[in-house]
Amino acid sequence: MPARRSRLARRRFLSTGLAGGAAAVAAPLVIPGSALGLDGTVPPSERVVVGGIGIGNRGTYDLGCFLEQKDVQFAAVCDVKEARRAAIKKMADEKAGNDACATYRDFRELLDRDDIDAVLIATGPNWHATMTMYAARAGKDIYCEKPVTKNIEQSLILKDTISRTGRVFQAGTQRRNLPHFAFACELARTGRLGKMKRVYAHPAGMTAISSGWLPAEPEPAKEQVDWDMYLGPAAWRPFNPKFLDGFNFEKGGGLVGGGVLEWGTHCVDLCQWAVNDCPPPVEYHPPKDGEIVARYADGVELIFREKGWIPLGSCPVRFEGEDGWVEAGDSGKMVLSSPALLAGREVAEIGGYPATFHVRDFLDCVKSRQQPKTNAIAACNAHIACHAANIALFLGRTVKFDNATNRFVDDEAANRLRSEALREPWRL
């Protein structure tokens, strides 16, 4: 029985036992109001117990969104850096008004705890997929920052693992839970724009970047910074402090992530939603005139474009159909080809891409066991599109992808870039 269900069962048994035995107990039983959910509190049986792994700058923001929710109990933090462990414990304990937040250097110790229902994974992308698989197999639900995977093979394994284990998974592409982006995607999905022709994503750069190899410097004590655990499944290299906040995209075979994968994941995720989360494109062309053009099986084009956007803020997307178009960005605003597309609806303008709504969606699904907005299937398809576009960029030529076999068609070089070896002892 999963940990959360077993804890709920024990609580129901205790409450039933107390009620049934009340007549036999002469002394009054005093139960704190917090245990019953009085005075605006949430009873323990309805709380989601959360642990955080790799809580740096972005993770601290995410954690703040979790701690805003009254039904979250943050129980533990794991980080390879001692200073971060101490900082997050202080943050969590001050919020809870106690000293209960536990700290770990090895994430497997946190996952071993039966009382933790869900984990927030906000390490560098080097760890995301591997750690997600470990968490799912440990029976935890997962909110994982993006990019979730480092290659196509990891994307497929993650999707299959989440399905097989029955866990709730939410990728940190939080714009799916913002009203104006959701409305723009709805216009595309429901045919209000006519037959779809093109969807546009902003990649924030079309250059290959790599963490590279820096000169060796004295390695700190393991308790202060666990360098071996920081590297995890990535290829070994000597310690250099400059890696500690930027070791994000190391990949095998010389292929790296860059803006197509990092920022592009957000925008491509929305484009995938606009085309009903269908399988990713089947053909990808290298950059030309500042655009990477990919084509879906039905002929709709996915276009990675750096310039030419209406100034609506970061992470812009544009959806074009035969009868109209819509463009939206992080300002919270949209521009429509016709005011009639609003059909009298008022769409809230929430700028700054907050993650609070996305976190709430995740927590609600942890309780209901429904699929959140950016579930493992949606994340897999969006990431494959980014990885395949990145392969076309890296190879400098067109590649064709078969969604039935999840392989590139008659292309040995491209298929070698579908996956990479992981450093011992890590396995997917």
C-alpha cells in the first residue's frame, strides 16, 4: 500500500477507535483544534508531506510556492551543499514555527522516509530524470523543474516509469496554469483559429553551450560540498567552484542543451498543448534565417524563432490557423487577430509567470490521483521535440523522427545522440 494511503488508513483507524471507545473512557479526551482542521488549519489527514531536493535559487522560489499552501507540510531538505541545507531548514522551520525540518546530503535517505508523500526536485538538469526515476520507484509523487530530461531516451523512460508506478508527475513548465496562455491554447485546440498552420516557440538562443572542463581546484570537504554526488550520473571532471551553479547541460557524444532545451522547453510545451499534446514533430530542419522549422505528421509547422515577436514579455508563443491567430507572453497579455475571438470572455492578466497555480494543480492531483496539466506524457513529447530540434541544430542538417519507433529514420549519427551513458552507479 502506498505510504500516503497507509497513513490515511492508520489515521481513520485511530479516529474510529477513539470514537468507538469513548463510552468506556471516563476521563475527557482533549483533541487540539489543529488536529480537527479548526481555526483555518488543515488536519494532518489532509496534508501533503513534501521533501525538497536540490533547493537552490529556483528551488527556493518553488518551495516558497509550496509553503504558501495550507495543506503542505515540508518535512525535509536534501542538498549537496551544507550552506543550502542550513538555509532551507531555517526557511522551513520559521514558516512552520518549529525545528522539525530534517536535512540530508544523499537524496536516497530522504526517499526512504515513509512519511513523505511528494518531492520537489530542483537540482540542475543533470540530475532531473535520474532523480525522478528514483523518486517514482520509492512511491513518491514528483514536481520536477525543467528541462526534465537530457535526451530522448530519458524522456521515454521517464514517461514509462511514471505510468508503471502510478505516480503523479508535474514538470515545472508552469505557464500551462496561467489564464492567458491557457486561453490562447484553447483557441488553437478547439478550432476557433481554424485549421492550424503554424505554432511558434521562442528558444532564447540557437547556439550550443557546454559546461566544458575547467582547471582543478582544491575539493572542499564532502560535508560542505559533496562533489561526487553533485556530478551524479554525469561524466567525472575535477572540482571547480564555477561549476556549482552552472553545471546544467553536460551530455554525451558532444551534444549539449542550449536555449532550445532550456528556455525552449517552456514555449514548446505550450505549442504542444495548442496541438492537443499530439506526438512531437516528425521532421526538423537546421536554423535558417533565424528559425528552426519542424513539421508535425499532419503538416502543421513548429517554428523556433528568436526575433519578430510582438513585445509581450518573455516566453512568447504564437498560434496561427487559417481563420486567425493569437500571440501571448509573460506580461499576461495577448494580441488577437480579431476581438471576436474573445467572444465576450474576460481573461485574467497575470504577469511574471508565477508558479503558485502550477503547484496548486500538482497538490490537488496528489490528492485526487488525476493527471496534472504538465504530466509525464506531455513533458515527454515537449522534451523530445526540443531534443530533436537540438540534434538538427548540432548536426547542421535535416533529421526525420519516427514516433512509432522513437528513432530517427536511417540516421545513425542522429540515433547515437538519442541517449548517453551514465556514470556508475547511477541507473534509470
